Amino acid sequence: MTGLLINRDELERFAAGSRLFATGAAESSYNLARDWAGSVLGPGVPLVAAEELEPGTLCVSISLVGSTTALGEQLPGGEEPARAVRALERRLGERAGAVVALNLAAENALVPLIAAAEIGVPLVDGDGTGRVFPLVEQTTYTLGGMSPVPLALAGASGELVVLETAAGRVEELLRPVVLSVGGWAVAACYPMAAGDLARVLVPGTVSLLLRAGVPGAPRSVAAPYGVRTLCVGRILAVEASTGHGADLALPSLPSSIVLQETEGLRRLVRLEAHNEIVLALADGAMVAMVPDLICMVSTADGMVVDVDKARPGVDVEVMVVKAAPVWHTDRGLALGGLHAFGIPL
């Protein structure tokens, strides 16, 4: 074991690190999740590498699903993560020995920590994306041949749903259920042995966020595979779209954000978004695209500017976070590249 306990002191660093490249985080729900984690941590949650667990140990991935805004509006009862894990355990007939994150962005970093504290197991140092994708299936776990089902879903009003279906239909069935229980829920999914988890996760990302959350640490610490500044500019226009991509299994319609570069070449930069920014063009030439993470960071306060909160007149730094190498394989590009977001090459 690493010997590190994530206690209340470590929590502040972890929470701060989790926001550095997080898109879609609502302030109220982030604060709620941070306070919720602080209330259940007790002496602390052990942080372990997957390789340090017995290979047969059952590991369960935990994630908030649905709207982070809804979490701030419909408050949790407090037992949702534990109820989701226990329901999955009953279905499998086996106790979980560790919890791992689906991704480590803002609330989704904190909910697995809450789950680990509530059921008394370690948190695995790693996650299933190395960044964030909008669909439950878009993970390195999937790329490694692991299935998200059976999946257990716990809602804030006591709802409990166990979902079993073909892996490719999870999002299709999950989204209406989440809407019906208030817009958010906690999912326990991707049950797998620690030996498999060690093979398929992006390792060490929890430790990175703990280091990145230290006051004064450079933002780049939270980007294990590298980060670059694409441009610094001012948002000129935000253009909503209708119809394009409507047949995709994604929970939002596309939009475009147009910026005027204020430094360097003074290019006109267009950011195409569908749940997240998926493509960047500078004077018409492609300069960045998924599976790398493209995000806008406010030059005023250093916070990530969510796509749905982008407004003309806001000054931003557009940063590109390199995705884990597995996302740049043929299978990774098929699952998380432009085609997955309805944009043909």
C-alpha cells in the first residue's frame, strides 16, 4: 500500500486539482460534493495502486451521471454511493474491495471518494478516461474489453435501478431513467477484478490531482501527457445549432464558439462543441481535436469556462490537454474521436 490517506487536509488539494481542467462543473454542486466528502471521510480513505490489490479483488467504478446542476438543486440523501455499490454487490453476489473513478473531473472525482469512505474500502489511484467524455461507454475500461454492466443506479429520492443490457445501449437506456429520478444519480458500474483494472485504467491520476491542487502548483501538473496553449483570445460569438447531430446518442445539441486571437497571429478561432469542445479551427485550419481535451480557461479568474456559459466579450486561454496514448489508437479514435461526435474527417 502507498500509505497515503485522503483525509480532510488532502481533500482540499484533491478537490482543487479536480477543477483545473473540468468542464461542466456547477459551483453549487461542486461545493456540495466537496462538503459531502468532508463529512464522511473520518480518519481518511486509503489510496492504493491497482497492482497493490489482490488480483481477484472486486473493484467498482463510481460516477455521478446526469446533470451537475440538478445535483445542486435536488440535494442528496447522503447514502446514494453506498446504495449503488451495495445493489451491485447483491447482483454479483460478491463484496467490493475497492472503488475507482470513471473520471476525475470536479464532482466526479469526489463521488468515488465518498463511496469509498461510506463502504470502508480503498480508492484506486487512477480512472477510466484520463480526461472526461460525455458517455458512460467512452472509457479506457471499454477499450480494454470491460463492460459497464451490470450497472446499479441510486437516485436522491430512494430510487434504485439495476441495469443489464448490451454494452452499446447503456447510455440510451440510462438517460431517461436519470431524468425520471430528478436529473442526477450515482452509478456503480464496470465491475471487474483488480488484475483487469490494472490493465485498463489510466494510472496515477488521483496522485496527480493531489499534487496539482497545492497552492501555486502549475496547472500542467494535472495533465500527465502534456498540455499546450492553443491561443489567447476574446469570445466574439456563440452560435447554437439545430438538427446537426440530432441522431447521435449525446445529451446536447452542437454549438460553435468564435474567438478573435488577441496575441500572436491574431487568428479567427472557431471551437465546435457537442457536450464539450471537440474541434478547434484557426483561420479554417484544424489545430486541435478530440480525443485530446480542449478547454477555455478564463484569463480573469483561471476557472474553466463551460461551453454553455460562454458569452461574447469573455477573454479566455484555450488549452489542449493531451489524452492518454490509448485514445490515439484506432480503437480509441473510434470511441472518442471526431466520428464519435458526429463529425466526419
